[in-house]
Amino acid sequence: MRYFLRFVLIILIICPRSALATWAFNMPVGVTNTSQDIYGLHMTIFYICVAIAIVVFGVMFWSIFHHRKSKGAQAAQFHGSVLVEIIWTIIPIVILVVMAIPATKTLIDMYDTAESDIDIQITGYQWKWHYKYIGEDIDFFSSLSTPQDEIHNKTTKNPNYLLEVDNALVLPINKKIRFLFTSNDVIHAWWVPDLAVKKDAIPGFINESWTRINKTGTYRGQCAELCGMHHGFMPVVVQAVTEAEYESWLQQQKTAKLAELASVQKEWGMDELMTTGAIVYQTNCAACHQAKGQGMPPIFPALSGSAIALGDVAEHINIVVNGRQGTAMAAYGKQLSAVEIAAVITYERNSWDNKTGDIVTPADIQSVIDN
Amino acid sequence: MYEQTETADHHGPAKGLMRWVLTTNHKDIGTLYLIFSLIMFFIGGTMAFVIRAELFQPGLQLVMPEFFNQMTTMHGLIMIFGAVMPAFVGLANWQIPLMIGAPDMALPRLNNWSFWILPFAFSMLLYTLFMEGGAPNFGWTAYAPLSTTYAPPSVTFFIFAVHMMGISSIMGAINVIVTIFNMRAPGMGLMQMPMFVWTWLITAFLLIAVMPVLAAVVTMMLMDIHFGTSFFNAAGGGDPVLYQHVFWFFAHPEVYIMVLPAFGVVSQIIPAFSRKPLFGYTSMVYATAAIAIMSFVVWAHHMFTVGMPLAGELFFMYSTMLIAIPTGVKIFNWVGTMFKGSMTFETPMLFSVAFIVLFTIGGLSGIMLAIAPADFQYQDTYFVVAHFHYVLVPGSVFGIFAAVYYWLPKWCGRMYNEPMGQLHFWLSIIGVNLTFFPMHFVGLAGMPRRIPDYALQFADFNMVTSIGAFLFGATQLLFVYNVIKTIRSGEKAQQKPWEGAEGLEWTVPSPAPYHTFTRPPAGS
């Protein structure tokens, strides 16, 4: 025991302080009143538990050191005491009541979703999030933007490895924001530790939660409920901005949406489609079909040299737009824009070993979706 | 006093392999259960090794996410249903008749059958690893619809295997109850039974109550998958959350099924090595019963983020906190037993003391998890993984080790190697804490469970955890070596190798003859 303590002490001295500082080891205090309440509750309960542990283990180890046979201890023969039993039943009850009171207060506050300023519908998909700003006609998907090469250790990992997305959820500070959670497929859970919001997103049901962010910044979290293969790869990123910035962001989104609608009708060249397609492929397809289109047979077929990517264009479009029943292939018609689908199909038909020269235009896709 | 006069008239064990296939002897069946659970412990441990090797560093190195999910699922299923539960049934088979002075279990043929179902159930479960689409990959909790609509085809084999395990457990439990109620030695009233027998009696009632619930919920899955029902499919009028309610109604008592017999083991060993009677026997019995009864009304504390109404959250928070009271009573009683004793620290005692300390740590993090608002931050993180491994590994598994070291001299008539046993203990306790303590930190810092890859700020603690896990895993080979060496060439054990041990099992010779208590022992 003495050697062990000495060992721990040496380790503590040797370890540079700066190295220890990077080891995150406690719950974040967070940037909402709720998260700060929860942090306070967590620390209070933790200290109570430490105190209980010190008392119980203290008595026990004192006894272990003093009441040993090797020290000539004679065993007493008492085997019970009603008074002692009553005391150590009552004391925990009192401690538990002390814990329950602040916990109940915080919980009641967390359940008060009334009178929100902004409502956001959050839908879980395998494996990305969909955000819809209710009443604003803005909605978009948010998927992992960490390159596959970083995941497969081919390049250095960036500081936000696995906690970065293409489109962050932008929210204003100092507004009561109500979240409505649901899912398109399996159960997911939306979680941002700094907001202390975690709620299951359940297919066919809607859950509620709320937040009011006190500080601008970027807050990162992850899906918390096992939702299949890429459960570990669907992060949540919240960008908290001032109200003025939020308003201008809204305007920008609306303008971008109009531009996108117009772009469906525009004439698209091969180069443009290939560039856009590469980005779309990387975000949506590469996790299963892999960066070089080689797939992971037998579950995820290769696209490079595949009968579908080299065959009938209409069938290729049909699979991407409507998915394939009974497999992991989702229906992207609901998830991607016509431009994106056109671009990614063009990309798939003209990359790796595939050299069809086919150009699929957004207008082609739009006509399939409209029918 | 028991006398060993009639063995000569009785036949000994049959020869060859058929002895083990056809046996109805409680000692043989106990041995079979223990060997089976040891094999499963190593198979489940190998899966844990794969998990920890992948998590050694950020990035995907060894396995793909698909296979990683199969490993977490199978590790959980095998450790729970294959390692811990059969080990305790094995201990029950060996010890309950010896401790209550019965010649055998009450239903010997049922006993044979309940064991021999298990190898088939687990062969089928393990076989799914080689099926197209892979083994079950939806977590041992098998939440719908991930485990129904989105499951690999092997889910049907998983369901069948679970049914077989359930049948085995229910038959085992019936056998324990019938034996304890009908075959106690003359003069042994219920309140004179050893604590191990008491905890197993209560565990057996829990098993009978909840295994059918598990069977029901997996049958509902089966119907959803193959027969077009929609129990858990919202599109057909069902509710995915129903699955979780029914599942946890089974799985919360299941947690106590895995730990109550360990309570019993520790309640035998602490008095023996403190040379002092168990403190508060009556309150121990009532506390165990209270834990078992309360375990039926706390299940939804596993579901605080599922969107329950406020009243539900409050009810399950309060009821869960209440369980701390009887659990606390048990811990205080063990400490009270040690207090003013005359203690020695052989391997069984070391494992029992470690059980009390580390199980208490798991219990205290359990109180933290019970606080519903804080649970919104803990739920589905490594904090939960740390919590339940603290109650299951240094809890249940250390309880099993303690029991094996304590009773092995009685089973095989030879003493294990004490220094090697103590080395096994110290390496295990370092390994366990190195593995599971850092999990608290990464969990609080925001690392979700069941992910094959993680953000960079979790890297350091994950590496520590993996190193601890490799140490813990490798240490268990020492245990196997020690046990085999003991059986082959250990020193001869006395009839009662432990100075302070009490109970009928120490009144028969070591090794315990093939048939014991063919005449009931005289009233105690």
C-alpha cells in the first residue's frame, strides 16, 4: 500500500501539468442554465457519494489493519444490533431526500417546453440528422464531414475529428428554442453535452425538449443511441450566434434555396457535375461504397465496374432515388436535391473503372421525382 | 454428525464420456456448468479483446464498424447468459445440497436437461458469427426497430437461442426452489439457512418471474419479423418504446439475478475469514428480499431520455433511489461483520473484500445515475458502461472467483496454490480498475457507448482502458492454470481447510464423495 502511494505520487510529479490538462475527465459545465444546474447537481451528488465512500471504506480499512489475526486480534462474537440497523437505515433515507429535492426541481424545469420562440424539428436518419426550422421554410441534412482518409488513418486527424458536419444547426442565443425529435428509421438520440439536451428520436413518435443558449460558440455532440453500423459517425454540431447574425443567416438560406431551384433548369456541364458529385459521394455514399467505389461485399456492393453503374441509366436513377427495399440502400430522393442526385450519379458513372461518358442532368432527376 | 459409511454400497460415477452426458448427479452437473461458464468467459473475453484493441487508438484499424457492433452485442450476451448466470447455477448445484444437507437436487433429470440445453443454445448463437449478414449487431438490449425491421437475418437464431437459455434458466430455478423448500436437513428452518442458500432462493424466484417476460418480448420480435405483426412498428400502430418497457421489466431484475448469489457468496466468506458470525443475518435476508421486490418497479430508469411523462420520470427516480437503502444495509452489515473480527486474508477473502469496495463504487455511481436530470447527461455514455462493469466484473465475477477459491478444496480435495491465487487477485484488481475507472472520465466528458471510433479528446483514457483490459484478460489464464494445477497435483486439503468456516459442507470429507448426505445429517 505504501509503495503504491509512493508510485502514484511519483507519477503525479513526473506528468507535466499541461499534459493532464488535455485529458477531459468531467462533465462540461455547459452554456445553458439547465446544463449548469445539472452540473451542480452532478457535483453535489458526487461529493456526497465520495463522503459516503470515505466513511464506509474508512471503517472497513481501519478494521482490516487493526482486527487481523496476525496482530493477535480476538474475534468478538456479537452478531447484530437492532439499534445500529435502524440508524444505518435512517441516515441513507435522509441523504436520499436531500438529493431528491434539487433533482426534482431541475427535472420539472427541464420538462417546461411551453412558450418557445423558435421550433426546430430534428429527424434522425441512418446516419445523419435532418433539421427543419418550423415556420421558416428552411430544412437541410447535416452529415459527418470528416474525410474517410482520416478515419482510415491515411492522413492526420484534425482537432474536430468525428465531431464536424457539413451543415451545422444554427441557433440564436438568448431565445427559448423548442426541439421536436423524431426519426425516419431506427431510434437515434440527439445529444449536445454543452446544452444538456439528450432525447431519443423515435420513428412514429415526437419527443420534446428545449434550450436557451447563453453564449455564442460551436457546440459539438453525437448520436447517443445505437442506430446501426455508422452510429459512431453521426455527430451533432450547433452553431450559436447572436440574434442579428441568425436573422441574416435565415435570409441567406432563403436566397440560396431560390438559387438552387433555378439551377435545376440550368444547363449543367460534365465538369461541374463531377465536382459537385465528388463532394456528395464523399458525404453520403463513401461510408458504405467506399472512397474508390470498391464497396464492402457482400453487404455493400462495389460501384466500380458494377452492372448498375455501367448499365441502364433509368435503373441507376431509380435505385438512388427510391432506395432498395430490404437492404441498407436508402431512398435518397427525399434526402438530396435533384442537382445533388444528378451530380452523384454522373460521378458514379464516370469515376474509377467506370467510363460511360453519361451525363445525368438535374432536369432528368426532377422528372423522375415528379412522376 | 454425518458419517461416511455407506459409500461402499453405492456405485461411483460411470466411466467415460457418457458419465457427463447422462449424469444426474448434482456435483457432476455443477462441474459441467462451471466448465461451460469458464469457456464462455474466455469467448466473451476474446470479444472484449477485439473491442478494446479497436478502441486502443482513434481511427478504424482492425475491424469495420459492422463487425464491431457484432462484437459488443455478442460480448454482452455471452458474458451475461453464458458466463455469469451458468457459473452461479454451477455453484448452486454444487453447494446448495451440501449446505442444506440434501443428497442431491430435488429434480435430477430436469437438472441434466437444463444444463445440456445450454451448449446447443450457445453453439447456435456463436454460429451466427459465420452467417451471411453477420451475427446480431443491435446491442444485447436489442432495441426495436433496429433489432426487427433493420436486423440481419441471424436475429431469428438469436431469438431461438434466447428461448433455449430461458428454458434452461427457468428449469434450473424451479429445481433450486423445490430443493430448498423440501430437502433441508431436519431442524434447519428457513431462517437457519446459510446466506448463499437464501440469496439463491430469492434469485430463483426472480428468474421464474422474469425469464418468461424475456421470452415474450423476443417472441414479439419474432412475430414482427416473420408474421406481419406490428408490436414495435409505429407505421402499423405499434410502439418501439413498448419493446424497451417489456425488455427492461426483464432486464432490471436480471441485474439482481447476476449479483444476489454473489452477495450470498460474500456473506459466507466474510464471516469465515473474520472468524465472527455474520452481522445482522435477519436484516440481510430482508434486505435481499427487499432488493428483489423493488427490482420490479425501477425498470424505466434505463429509459430516462426516451420521452416519458414527468410523473413517470419522478416515480422511477424515487424508486431507484430507494433501492440504495437495502443495498446499503448489506454493505454496512459486511463491514459490521469484519469489525472486531480476527481476520486473515487468503484469496477468497481478498476477492470478497475487493467485491465490497468495488461493488460499492458501482453502487454509488448507480445513485448518480438514478438522479434523472443528471442522467440526461450520463445516459448511453461510457459512464454507464463503467457503472455496470463495476457491479458485474468486480461484483459478480469476483464473487464467482471468491466462491471457486473458497470451495475448490471441498470439490477436488486439494488446496490451490495460495501465492498464485493472491497474484491472480492483485493483477485482477489492478487490471479491473485500470480498465473501468477511466471509463467514468470519458463518459462524463461525452463519449457515447457502442462506437467503434471516437474523437481525439478521448484518446488517452481509452488507451489506458485498453491496456488495463489486456492485463485483466491475460491474468485470467493464471486462474485457469491454478485451478487445473490444483485438480491435478494440489496438496491434499483437509475436511475443513478454513479455520473459521461454518456449515454442513465442511462436515463431509474432502473431496466430497460422489454421494453425500444419503442419510440426513442430525439436527443442527
